[in-house]
Amino acid sequence: MTDTSTQNGIPTPDGETNRVETGYDVGQDNIQGKIGPLVFDVHNPVFMISSLTVVAFVLVTLIFQDQASSVFNWIFNFVTTTFDWFFLAAANIFVIFCIALVFTPLGKVRLGGVDAKPDYGYMSWFAMLFAAGMGIGLMFFGVLEPVYHMQVSNPLGLTGPFTDGNLDEAQMATARANGLAATIFHWALHPWSIYAVVALSLALFTYNKQLPLSLRSAFYPLLGDKVWGWPGHCIDIIAVFATLFGLTTSLGLGAQQASAGMSYVYGIPDTTTTQIIVIACVTAVALISVVRGLDGGVKVLSNINMCFAALLVLFVFIFGPTWQITQDFFIGLGAYAKDVVPLSNPFGRSDDSYRESWTAFYWAWWISWSPFVGMFIARVSRGRTVREFVTCVILIPSLVSVFWMAVFGGTAIDQVFTEGTSSGVYQNVIENYDASIALFAMLGELPFTAIASTLAIILVLVFFITSSDSGSLVIDTITAGGKTEAPTSQRVFWAVTEGVVAIVLLIGGGLTALQAMVNATGIFFTVVLLFLCWATYKGLRSEPKSV
């Protein structure tokens, strides 16, 4: 492409004048047509390479299950032990970049232009941010992590390890604070800064520069017209793989936890077959939401999520150690503020178990999720200033995460300190490490166990549905060349594909397989995000500032 027109200081590709809502058609690269009842409108290189590679991956994993399991184990160990420093250093850069945007004049830029108004009120906006960003993860790790880091993983060499559970009062106070701080580190500023970087770049280049809603658009300041060729195709393909495997990891975790909860409460066998049935059923429900679209599907389910999550948190807060939970919020926040710098340090540390198996995996997971969450946040954040956007996207969910960990993690820690080795949490986290059952073991020590556990299972499943729904919308947008209103049949295809890949990974290696594919795609996409920061900075400099 040689001829260009100019939009806000950035040229747009020739032939891209047929605009669809927030983006442009991708000219001759899109294939449109109909096969029987199926309508399609796909970006040829991105869709074909992504879909065919996923199909090949599924077939190879199913045919060579034993070999695949060994490969997944090797990938996970190699990436976490070799590139842990890279993940930590990159995440620190994302945090610093976001903080800089808030305190510079670039924070006055409004997404959508100086006269743009927000499409959603604060409550709906926060609900969608929270549900899309971390729902299943908080349910899975909310009890597990604070207890595990308090007594086993020994982050920074500060907490023990106190594997026998016998602690004096001083050790209890130290272990509680450090366990909460080590957990909050994985769920606060760093992950949400990663999301904010991607979301901001997508919103800026879509709403302000009038480019397609796709990762390649953000690289126009660096690549010029090459973003419409193979360099751009490669960026979008990497984004598809990162999104797909980041999402299927969450779906796998959700299926394992829902299955474990049904076994714990109702005696249903917790087997791979049960987990597969859970994924199939949830995917079927997600298809209904996919067909209904963003407002009729994701927005409604996100608000339902918030109600259920609030009920569960309120229940545990009231029937758990209420005063201790209140203290734990401030204890955890203070300990996190004190330890965030040493926990962020990529070099010269001896806490390999925590840094490699936990932090490196988490940063790879968040980075893999970032195209999905970032694009979703971008779609619902038009009209916000950069300062408002970055502040809210980082601080509000971070504070919610701190409170969540104080409620669920603080209650679990209190049960371990009070009941010792007889505690269900101690037996299922420290003694046997049954991660999927940790939440239900904690709820088992509270009144109305069956009701609370059922509510927790429902919440996991609804989070599961919103993640699948949101993810299919995002992947379809990328593979449709940035179109936000691609044919429904394509969104259905990707929703089904996500469920199938999650099932295949569970069969081919369980949790390790899920984590391995997140690490593999995360390492490549981290490089993409580092360049994305520079491209976003250059894009913001050409924008008028809101008063």
C-alpha cells in the first residue's frame, strides 16, 4: 500500500474508508462470504494461520498424549527458570510507564477525542473490568496463595518455612503479613499495569487515530505501512495465541475448581471426565451470551458476577473473623507497600520456588491475558481521559484484590493458626496441596457450608462463562481484522475452540500443560508489549489534551 490519508497525524491505509463502528475494514485482506447458513468475514492470513495451527495443536496433543505431557513439563520448567528475570523486569517497566502517564501532561488526553463521553457508568465499567480481568483466578487462588506463601514458598526468605504449623505470636504476625504481601504482589499493581498498557494503546489508536481495533494498529508509529503486511499479521497471530492459551488456562482452573467443589459438597466424582463435562456445559451457556453480544451478554453477566461475588465476600466477612479480616486488609496493604520493591527485584534472589514457580508464571499469565483483557477494557472505556483510565484500571481492581485476599486469605490463615494441623485448609494447602479444594476447605469451617459452597461454585461458573464469552469476542475481533461486529458464527467458532483447547490441555497434561502454554506464548508477547509502550507514547504525543 502506497497511498495514504491522514487521521490525527497518523496515516491510514489506502482503501480503508469503509468504517465499521470503531474500526476500518482491512481492505483486500478480508475474505467475506457465506457457506450454507454460515456467514464469515475474516482477515485471511491471521484467521487461517491461527485456526489451522490451533486445529493441528489439538490433533497432535490428542494423538501423542504421553509425549505431549513430557513436552509441556519441559516447556514450563525451561521458561520459568530461564526467563524469570525477563518477566519480572518487563512487568516493572509496565508499572513505571503507567505511573509516568498519570503524572505527565499526556494524562490529559481523552480516549475518543476531546468531546468524547463515556459509554458506561462507573459501576458497570468497574464490574466489567473486574469480571474480565481476574474472576476465576481470585476464586482459585484467594485461599490457596496467602496460606501457601505464609508457610511453604518462603518469598524473600522472610517467612520460614514453618511447615510444621507451630508458630509463636511473633512468627504468626510475620508469617501473616508476608503471606498476604506475597499474594497481593501477584494481584495488584503489576498485573493491572500490564492490562492498562494494552487497553490504552488499543483505545488510543482505535478511537483517536481511527485505526482497526487490533494490536497491529498500535505499532503504526514504529512500523508505518508495514503494519498492514506480514509484520502486522505476525503481531496479531501472536496476540491470538497468547489470548487463547491465557484464557484456556483460566478455563481449566475454573473447571478443576468447580469439579472439586461439586465433589466436596455433593460427592460428585472429581475426575477429568467431570471437568470436561463442566467445560462443555459452560461453553454451551457461553455461546448464548456470545450471540447476545457485549451489552446483552457480557455486561449482564458481569453485573450478575458482581452481585454474587459481593454476597460471597459479605458472607465470609460476617461469619469469618471479622475484626481480624479488617486488620488484615491494612496489614496486607502495608506489608505489600514495604515489600513491593524487593519482590519486584529480578536479580540476586534465592527464593527460587516463589520467584520461578509463582511470579514468573503469573507475569506470563497476565501478559498472555493482556490482549484479551486489554481489548475488552478498550471497548468499554471510550470517553475516559488517560489519567482517569490508568488510575481507575490499576487502583480500583488492585484495592478490590487486596480486600478479597484479606477476606478469603485472612480467614484461611486464621483457621490454620486457630486449629493447626486439623484445619481443612492446612490439610489441603500445606500437607497435601490440593489447590482446587482450598476455597471449599475454608468454607467448610464456616456455618451454612453447603449454601456458601454452592454460591462459590455458581460464581466460578459465571466467571467461567464471562471469560469464555469475552475471550471469543476479542479473538474474533483480532481475526476479523479489527471489526467489532463480525458475523456471529465466527464468535461461536472461537467460543467452541476455547472449550476444546481447554479440554485437550487437561487431557494432555492437566494444570502443568495449561501453565506451559501460557509461559510459551507469554515470552514472545512480552517482547511485543515492550515495544507497544514506546508506540503508545509516540501516539499520545500527537494528541490534543483535554482541559
